[in-house]
Amino acid sequence: MYSIFQNQLSLFSIAVIATIVVVRISLFLAPRLNVYIGKYNVHHLYTGAVLLVLDTVLLIAGAINAYTVVLAGVAVALILDELGYLVTTSGADKAYFARKSYTQMCISVATTLVFTLGVSTLVR
């Protein structure tokens, strides 16, 4: 029987959406929580970038499986969520919950998922 979790596109999409939901809920519950390494504020953009680099290395090495697909979805979601926030707002903690921040996140996630679906359709 076909399972939705056997499809890489579905896994990627679920990972992106689930990560966005978890990040947004976490930041709603702890809006002033900032992680610092030394004097540097580590935004989840950086975490996503590091995960995406690690995932890219795994994919190039041939480790294409459910774990690497989910890792790619998590990394992309972290990057997309933070990138638009940093570009379109003042970068203040309160600005994260501004309508502009939510709008850019929805647009960038939707665009990415539609693009991924389009590429996946063309490749198959």
C-alpha cells in the first residue's frame, strides 16, 4: 500500500511546514529567547544554513533517503523563515510577529514548495 511518507516530495513538504509551525510556536512561547555564541546572536538562519551544507554533502555522497530529505526540509524552512524577517523588518524581537514577517514567510514557503513540485514533475 502506498504511504505518503514514501514520497520524497511529501516528506520534504511536511518537514518544511512542520518546522515552520514548530519555530513559530516556539518563538511565540519564548519571544525574547536569543541564542548567543560569545557575542554573536545565532539566528535560525545560520542553523538552517549549516544543516543545508551538511545535507548537501550527504546528498552528493549518495545518501539520498528519508533522513536527508527531511533534513533538507528542516534546513530550508529555518532559512526561509528567518531570511524574510531579517530583510523585511527592523530585526527587533517584536518585528518577528509583524504581519510583514508572516506574509513573507507564507509567500517564500509557498513559492519554494510550488517550485519544488514543478521541478519534481519535470524531472520525473
